[in-house]
Amino acid sequence: MAHDIVIIGSGAAGLTAAISLAERFRVLVLAKGNLAQGSTAWAQGGIAAVLGGGDTFEDHIRDTMIAGAGLNRRETVETVIENAPRAIERLIAMGVPFNKEKDALHLTREGGHSHRRIVHVDDATGWAVQEALLKTARANPNITLLPHQVAIDLITGRHEEKFSGSGRVWGVYALDQQTGKVNAHTGRATIVATGGAGRCYLFSTAPRGATGDGIAMAWRAGARVSNMEMMQFHPTCLYNTQVKNFLITEAVRGEGGQLKLPAGAPEAGTRFMPRFDEREELAPRDIVARAIDHELKRLGLDYVDLDISHKEPEFVRHHFPNIYEKLLTLGIDMTKQPIPVVPAQHYTCGGVLIDLQGRTDLPGLYAAGEVTESGLHGANRLASNSLLECFVFGEAAARDIMARWDAFEEVPAIRPWDESRVTDSDEEVVIKQNWTEIRRFMWNYVGIVRTTKRLERAQHRIQLLSGEVADYYGNFRVTGDLVELRNLLQSADLIVRSALKRKESRGLHYNTDYPDLLPVAEDTVLVP
């Protein structure tokens, strides 16, 4: 079936673009797992927008720039924030049931924000947004939703039957997980909306599919990436041996939750954030995560406590119903006792370099959402600006494609996927071993606090693994796990190279060998 536009990713950015484009074009949306398996559905907190009295665009812009430690691009920040209220209106029109107080939207506050400006659906905003977008997309006959497709590589001029070195992108080769066949999905324009690279790390709040696929594919096709060292760690992930990657939203601190030293520690029950920042628990995430990391290492702790039990039980249950219910199943009553928490990788602030229209360096290729470096987040993402970026850039990419459609040529004849020289894998254990090794050394060497020696150790391991993975990929038939391993290793390499390039500590990148800020904030741009 022929499609005009191919979108890789079925989260907030991909579906926003698809819904806009479907007014005029036939759109194919590819999802790696099922259609709601991406990061969007996992977003607990909410969406930041200037909606309350006393708040201004300038305040939201300033908060975003302060959190971003001066690395943001002002023009991008202004564009996104000024378009935020309109994005919220569109979501309401699609049926997102944002919480209300009397007749107005209920606004909560999170770290780094000077005002209450976070619209939310209890503590499961992302799930409600994903459901509304999917419902709208399913109802549109111009949108084809295709789950269980693992994107392998972008189709470029090199894959045309008549070879071209133009770098023009014509779609993507993807493995159909149900048939085992690799198909070429082509279109005059392609949008990458594949999310981040959080699974490069041992502890992450990202879904299992966040293996940096779009970043790695765009890099291999010839696009630049930027600021990959800016990896955000969420300060408060549940510490529990049974449950992995359960996030305790920042809004718990926004509504009065306090970080304390746990039972058994010296000074158990005392707050420690006042020693690190005058904003205390409402400091930006990088500061809170480093403070927790410092206390864990200083006292040899496994976790610290996040305590909101001093608030009325009904207030806690009303604001955080999903977290409350989940914790009860684990024997923790957050209305009566503290929650054990540790930092975990949470968001990829760097990515494929794009402009205000979502255009990458490659003709015909657009990108939106966490896969990108748009200039919005700078050196540290401000809470609840992430879903917002997806809506604004998904829409921007769609508008630009529509405006320039007549300049896009017809898709030329593309060579089918060639697997004539490969065989089935003989040892899947190689993939599992390498996957585990990458995530462990990235956590230990390229985590919240870094040193040049640790980064060099990580780089050495990546060099050793690269030959092994390339050899494996060249000899064996592709599987979903092999594709993800290849992308994971490529993303890890880009993160380490970027981190070694930055000779300062700024925002999320903290290197004890370069603890000071350089006078001018500059992006770390890598060129293929």
C-alpha cells in the first residue's frame, strides 16, 4: 500500500504529526511494539503551559532557560512556550480529561517552575494523552497504524535502484516482528519520532524500547546529533527489588514531599536538600539528583526517603491515586510512611539536530520529540516541557511538509532488503551479554557524576564491542534484539564522545575534572 508520509513512532510527537497531515495525505505510522508502548504513556506529571493568573510567557521562558543552564536556543523556547496554550486546547478538543478545580483547569507545580502551570490528569497524564491521540488517529481513514515494526535503517539515495549520494531520505526498512520479513516503507517525507536512548543505562524510567533507534539511524544516514552528554536523571525512582523503573512523579515534591535520610542512617529522618540549594526539594532535577547521589555515596546508602505523610491522607490519595495504589500493593502506604527512592535515567535532552520546522540535515527527513535536540531543553529539561515539545514540533513538521509538498519529488524505485548473504543467529546469548555490559558500564562510568578517566574507560569498552556487534550484524539475519543492540551501542558511543568533548560542568553534565562553567555556552555537535 502506497503512503505519502512515513512516521516512525506512535507517541505524542508521531501521532500529533499524523493527525495534522491526514487532512491531506495518506500517512503510515510505525510502532516498535504495540501502539501505546512508547514513553508518552509513561509520563506521570503533566504538560506545562501558561494558563493561570499572574503567570506569563516570559516567566515560563525564564524558568526553562535557567533550568537549561544557558544552553537553550531562545527562539525555540519562545516558539514552544507561546504555542503551549493552543496545544492544550487541541488536546481538550480530542477529549483529554484534564483535572479541574471548580470550572478552571487544576494547575500543579513542579521543580524549577516559578508558578503553578502544569495541567494534568491525576498522576497519569501521558496515558490519557496517548489514548486520546490514538482514538483520533484510529478514526481517520487516511492514517494506517502498523504495530510490531522494528525500524532498522533509513532508506536514502544509496538504496535507490539508480544509486544516489544525495542523502535524500525516502522512508525506512523495518522488520515485521510477526512475519520475520523486512519491508521497505517509503514516502516523500519521513518523520522520526522514536523517543530517547534511556535504555543505555542500567537504571532508567524509560520503557524497554527506548534504545536510541531514531538517533542511531539518523546518525548512520548522515545527520548531525547534538548535546548527547545531556542525559537527565530523575531524582526519584522507586527503590524496590520486585518492581523496576517505577517513577515517583516530581509533583509529589511539588505538593510538599520532602527528601530525608532513611532509617538506619546517621541523622535518620532529617531533610538534606536545604544544604544543597535554597529552592530545597523544588530545585531543578540535576541539582536534586546530584544531591541524592552525594548522600548515597557519602553514607553508603541504597536509597533515601521521599516523605509526604505529613499531608492529609485524602489530599495525597486525591492527587496521586495511581502511585498510592501501586505502592499499597508493595506494602507501602505513602499517607503514613516515606517512599524509598533512588535516581534513574529519565530523559535524553540531546539528539538529532533540528530547526524550528522539525527539519534535520537530510532532505526529506524530519524529527520531533525526545529523539531530537531542538534547543528547547538546553543542558537540563524543565519538568513537564517534554510532552509540550512533542505537540509543538509534531505540528510544526506537519505544517512544513504541507507547505513544501509540491517541491517533494515522487519516490524513486528502491532496492528491496537484501539478506542473501546472512544466516540465522547461532548464539542469542551474545546479544544479551553485550546489552547487559553496555548498560552497566554506562551507569558506572557515564552517570550522574563523571570523570575523564571513567569516560575513557567507557569509550574503550565501546570500541571493543563495536567490532563484535558489527561482525554479528553482518553475518546473521536481523532480529529485534540485534537491531536494538546495534542502536544502543551507537547511542552509547555518541553519549561518551559528547561527554569527552565538553570541558566544563554544565546542567546535567557534571565532570569532577572540569567542575567550572566556561564563559560561553556552546552546543556539543557531532558530525558523521
